[in-house]
Amino acid sequence: MGEKLTLLKPKIDVVFHALFREGNEKITKAIIQAATKEKIQKVNLDNDKHLVGKYPEEKLGIVDLKATLDNGTICDIEIQLADNKDTAERFLFYWSRIYAGQLVKGDDYGKLNKVIGIIIIDYELEKTKEVQKLSTKWKIREVSTGKQIELTDVFELYIIEIPKARRILKEEPKNELAQWVMFINDPNESEVSKIMEDNKEIKEAMNELEKISKDKELRRVAELREKAIRDEKNGLRHAKEEGIKEGIEQVAKKMLELNIPIQDIIKTTGLQEKQILELKKNV
């Protein structure tokens, strides 16, 4: 027997597009239904084969897949793997680009269809860290009256946080969205094999993934993309660590200027005496 094939991870953009493409509308419909909890009859997938990397100014690790539902609603599925601290602004920009892109000069605004954004992020959003749910739903509502009157129903945004999926699945084994997120994150995990036993759409997606995972060129590109995303994450982490370090050193310098005893500075900042004495030379 040969070595077991390691499946490609659907959260990598090129793999995501190879999996959720024209011809695989059934599994795309299933994941949209799991995210929105709305019954969908049919989806039509955007046949643009060059969505990945179409916008050169965008960073790596962002997936963009458009589907049109049977009622005309446009659904944009995105995955962001690196936290650039501009999640909300970035996705509002993407949403607006799709919404406005429906009109050509002279068209009536009434022709604009609803646009749903489904955003899957590989980190916890700062604003929703205290929220226990896997997914949060955002709309435009009036807030001063307390009646939650919607200004319009054309805007709908779902933010799904991958790190929360494992806990949610443990609490709710039948949660379809958590099942899909676990599959997208890493189909090689043992939990995903159990999920396939009662989720036929994920089983179908797994069968398709096994086929495309044998494509040598796709594997090569996927590995390069994963490395690039990993490097970007490491770069962001390093920048954050450097920023924290600089901040601590500034606090230590200020304490030195106030003639606070070195032992107290050590307790406050966590710096070693040698580091503080070095900083003192520049105060």
C-alpha cells in the first residue's frame, strides 16, 4: 500500500477555487446555506477563472468567490488568513465594490440586488472575542429608538471565525457551519472523517478534494501560497512584538526620567537590569 495522500487545505485560495468551481454548485450551495441558515434552491457561480490574484494590490491569503442565488441575491465568499487589523474596513470595501458594480451608467438604483458577504477569518476578531457564537450577522439598523428598524435589507454580512469552530462542534456535533469550517481549515483531521458520516455534502466535497489533491501543479502552487501566507503571518507577529518591545522601553525611559528606582522599573516592565542600565545611557 502506498503512503496516504495528504489532502490540500481548502482555506488556501487556489484550492478553494479549484473545489468550489462551476460544476460543484451543490457543495457551494450547501456551505452558503450553512452560513446564512436560508433555504436556497439554486446557485450560479461566477465563471471568472482569474479571481485569484486579479487585484495585485491585495495581500495573499484572501479568497474571493461570487455566487448568484436563485432570487438574484449576490453572495461573496471570502477567506482571510492573516490579521492585518483592517478586517471591517476591508470587507466593507469589497462589499461596496460588488454592490456598486451591478450598475452601468443610466441604470436605476432599484435594479440593485442584495449582496451578502460571507467572511471566514483564521483568527478571532477583536470586537467579537467575547461572543461565543461561531458566526455573527451584521446589518444596517437604526439604534436610537431601540426598535432595530432596518434601513435596507440589501446589506448583509456574516463573519465566521475559524478558531471558534472546534469548540462549537464539541458543544453542537450537528452544527453544519462548524462542520464546514473544520473541513475548510484542515480536511486531514480525524474529526472531519467523523463529520462525513452524517454530512453528505461534506462527503461529496471530500471526494472532489481527493481528486484535485492529486494534481501535482495545484499542489506545488498551493504549497507556495501556504508558505507565503505563513511568512506574512510571521511578519505581522514580528512587527507586533517589536512594537510591544518599543513601548515597554519607552515606559522604562519615562520611569528613569522620573528617578524611579531600577528595581521598581524591573517589576513594572519585566526588563532586566542590564537592559535598563543600557536605556539609562540615552536618558
